[in-house]
Amino acid sequence: MATMEVNCEGCAGCCLDWRPLATDQGEVQGDDGDEDAGENPAKPDLDHERRGRFRPLDDTYNLAPLSGDEVRAFLAAGHAAAMTPRLFRVADGPSVTVGGLELAAVGERPAFLVGLRKVEKPVAPFGTGPSWLPTCAFLDPETLQCRIHGDHMYPETCATYPGDNLALDAETECERVERVHGGTRLVDGTPPDGAGPILGPGAVGARVFVHPDPDRIADAVTRLAAGEPTREDRAEFLAVAAASSPGTLAVNDDRYEQARERALDAESWVDAAIDDWTDRAASEDSTASATPDPTVAREVETARGAPETPGWPPE
């Protein structure tokens, strides 16, 4: 598996939603804004996922897409809560109407990705003060390191980032962070051998999944669009992804039932940590004087069985 040489210490810009740290600098334009930040070399395009023909139904920043094998591995480990589906609104091209929304489709079936879920955690990236920001379920807020880095479950998307961006001549998150907060994040700008688009023609059934029954997910789509998906909603899409076969639109019914049951029954430190973080964020948001504390992760995650992070090598 090819890797990139990047300076991630104190950053994690690709693992959390740092848009709130840039809005007061006028760096972000909304979907309806007249200015396209991607056309202005003085600004990083922090809205890059929400331009063009396909618009994510959710507001997750930098969703890290998973392969079918990776979805199955996370389900086997009990980490269903760490994953979430992404569907796309589409203005033109193949589509299907689900829950009153026109969604991108393959063969009249709604297409979707599965990626790593983000939850509000107290983090302090780029030398800023701690704040509550949507952060990957596997990122330790204190060290800003991934708890599964190097593990057999570590997603290929994360391991090769930002090689695929460089191969496509697309701006990387490393460069966006550099332009707003300074420093050197992208140490080597040469994409590694084999880097390229992970969502190419052979992605159907492998990374791009299709749901076989649009009517069955109409209510789930409504909740996803409102940012309020339930455990059952996520389980439905995870099960379809786990039961899909590369290169086809087929979904194996037996594997679907087994995966859905596994997703609904899943229980790990991730579930308890997400619930705890959600409660703490809501509580502290209502208390203006509260200061977010990244070290609380020792209680919320590590004490519940989350893997320790390796730490940074001495300079």
C-alpha cells in the first residue's frame, strides 16, 4: 500500500471539520455564494465537496470512503457506529426520486458511499485553542492521531492520502491548511506509484454501492438530509454495502440480513464514546464559560477500550 510523506503533527486537517476555524477569515463560501473559492488561488476551497454536479446529502466534511471489504471488517469488529452513508443530490444525469429528493443513481437505484463518521470532539488543531469540531470517530482529540493507524482496519483512503489528490492535480487538505494556518504539511508533492482515483469505472459494488429498493429508504433519506439518521438508517445502508459484489448491482440477500443484524447488534468503545461526546458537546454548548478539554478523551475513549496512539517521534 503506497503512502505519502506528510507532516501530520498538530494537524489532522483531513480528519476533522475545521471550516469553523476559517469562517471568520472569509475563507468559506456557501453553496449559494457568488464567489468560487476554488477559482481564487489566494483561498483554499473548503467547500470543495459541494461543487459540481453531485452534492452530498449530508454536511460531513472530507468523508473518507470505505471499500466493501473495509465495511465488512468494521462490522466484524463491532464498529458499525463509526460508519455513515452518503447519498448525492444531482441536478442532471442518471437519477431517481427518493423521499422527494432527486438522487444520483446507477440503473435507477440510488447510489451511495460509506465513510467514516465524524462526531463533535474537543480538539485544538494547528496550534489553535480547543474547540468542539466534528472529528473522525477514530481520531484521539489529545494527540490528534488516528487510533487505528497501521491497524489491519486502517482504510486505504486514509493510508494513501493525499496521493490520489495529487495524481488528479486536485488541491489537498495539507495545502488548504498551509494556506490558512501556515507551516509545511505536504512534505512531498509527488504522488506515489499507483495513486489515482479511487472512484473509477470499476468502483460499483466495491466503493460505490447501490440500494436495491428506493421505497424502503425514503424515510431514511429524509432523516439523512436533515442530519438526523438513526442507528437503523445507518444499518440499512451498511448492510447493503457489505452484501454488494464488485462490478455488479447485485446484493446478496443472506449476506444483507447477516450484516444488518450485525450492524444493529454492534457494540464497542466507539458506540459509548460517540454517545458520551454528543452529550458533552450539547452540555458545554449551553455553558458559555466551559473550555473544551481534549484530555477528556482518556475518560471518554481510552478507558472504554480505545487503542492508544503511538505518539510523535522526538525531533
